[in-house]
Amino acid sequence: MSDLSLPMALSLALLALYWLGRVVRAARDRHAPHVTYWAAPGLGALLLAPLLDVPALFGVGAALLLLAEYWPAAFQPTRTRPSPAWPFVIALLGAGLSVNALRSGAPWITGASVTLLLTGAAGLLAAAAYRPWPATQPLTFAARWKTTTTPDWPELTVTLSERGAHLRNVSGRALRLAGWSPAGLNAWYPVRTPAGEAVRELAAGQEALLPVHGHDHGVRVWYAPARGDTTHLFRADWTPTAHAETRVLN
């Protein structure tokens, strides 16, 4: 077993502080930790690499840190404050293991206690730093008949799959949704999440599902920024899948 050098200890401490700070920043933007929790066992593996003199653990830890940093689902938008209950329990377990680690000096117990303490601390910080959504007035059917504007830069995007049209908020801010209609139809449907729940406000990066069919050739979505009364209209058109074979490219 090798000892942990001072430069290595400082480097691990800085990585842990950076990661916890990132969790806090994401919580202020109403994003909860998700895949990013892999950073905790990643730091634990980096700690064990010199303690056990197993260089392979360094590679494992670095891979987990990269996963936690760059995975697209590292953080997930959330409309409710993350629960502090389970992070508190995990932090208590980590504190208990750290006491045993001081008594026994076992590297594995030290690595496990650091992993649990970091996981619990991240969950508690995410709950404490979360900013509740401001109270906003929901858009109603009347928004359809107001004068609409089209932003200079797209605030929504749509991609098609077998389930329908996936609507994603790419504006970087929350958007209030009034309703949607297939192109060319005088209809009015509520916007729903992929799980089928009606949604009145779409967080930045959040996705909704519009159940279009094979003969539909576009969608119209009426929405507005979280702050502001101007109604925006999102238009998206495509060649219906039912007519894909007769499509002519110019």
C-alpha cells in the first residue's frame, strides 16, 4: 500500500470542489444531478489508485469523471426541488464509514466513505441551491387569436420518430405553452410530455411529444416566454411519411 501525496490530495480536493460547484450552478438553473453522480465513485477510484498502488483505478476514475462531465444527461431539468432525504442518509453512512476508516486505516473503507460523502453532499447542495419556478400565468386558448411573432432564432426544435414529433426547448429559458395543432387543421391540443402528462411550461432542454400521424405534414405551437405576454408561433413542416415515396427533390 502506498501513501497519498500532498499534490495528489490537493488535486482530488480541487476536483471535488469543482464538481460540487457545478452541481450548485445546475441547481440554480433548475437542473437536478443525474448521470453526473458518477463523479463521486470516480473520485473515490482516483483516491484508491495511490492508496492501493493500482494504476488501473486511475483510468477507471478518470473515465467516470469524463462521463459525469460530458454525458448529455448529466443533469436533468426538474420542476420540483430535489429531495434532501436520501442524500442525508447517504452522507450519514459516509460519515460512519469515515470513522471506521480512521480506526482501521483500510483503503477500501476510505474510498467508500469519500464516495458516499460526496454523493450525499451533492444531493444536499442540489436541494439547497434549487431555485423554485416563479409563479407565471398559464397561457390559454385565447393566445391563439392574438398577434403572434416569430423569434429571430429558433426557440423550439422538432424531430420525428415512430411515436410522433418530439418538441424540444432550445431557447435556454423556460417557455409557457398554450397548445398545438397539426398544420392545416383547425384543432387545439394540449402539449404533453413523453409520459403523457399535460405540460404548461417547458424548461430549458425539456422535451414534449406531439402525437402526429403519418398523414400530418407539420405542426403549429403557440407559446410565450416565462416572462412576457407576447405570443410566439412555432411552425415546422415536413413531407408526410405516407407520401415519402412521391417526394420530389429540387
